[in-house]
Amino acid sequence: MKNINTTFKIMRPIDFVLIILFITGSFLPLLQLQNGLTQTDPTLTLIAVVIINNEEVSRFNLKELQHEIVTFDADSGLTNNQYNIVEVYNGSVRIKSDNSPDQVGVNMGWIDRNGQIIICLPHRLLIRIIEDYA
């Protein structure tokens, strides 16, 4: 307790002002990042790209589709009775169900912003949202 009192006695008022400025300034990168994520070009539209085994198999325009459910199976490049059911609803996309052992892709939930990704590693399936011209 003696050390704290000694520290406060040797600090000047400008020291407190500087500490508050530094703490406030440390949050500026977070605000910049948040601002950058929300500003998008209105001429661009969000596209959900489905990639299986490093090959693009499907694209969904998230602004145009209201509701669609698509099953990806052996015809799409999956093997060994693997399947993924992808659902697009009101500008969001998710893996509704699959037969992978850990269900990580299903548990990732809905994505709806540029740069977000859903991955189902056992099936080598990736869903990525990108901005593209319609």
C-alpha cells in the first residue's frame, strides 16, 4: 500500500491525462476495423462460393436468393457416400447437415459477410463469401 501512495505522489496531472489518452487510443484500430467491415461498395453483391477438392462447384447470389437448399454429394465431387446440405436463406448461408463425424461445418452456423468461411474438412468442402459484380 505504501508503494501505491508513493507512486501517486510522484505522478503529475499530465501523467494521468497521458494514460487516459493511451488507453483510449488503443481502441482506435478496433474502431477502424469495424468501420472497414461495414462499408461496402453498393455496386458489389455478396456471392457464396462452394468449393470441393479445390474446385468451384457452385455460386449463390445472396442478394437474389430468398431460400434454397442444395445437396452436394458424389455428383459434386464428394466420395464415400459423403454429402453436405447447404441452405441459403435471406442473404445468409450455412451447412444445414452433413454426415461428417464431428459436425464442425454444421456447428459453424450462418455466415453473411464478406470474407467469412465455413469449412468441412473431412469432405474437403469450403463455403466462402466474396464480393463480386452482379
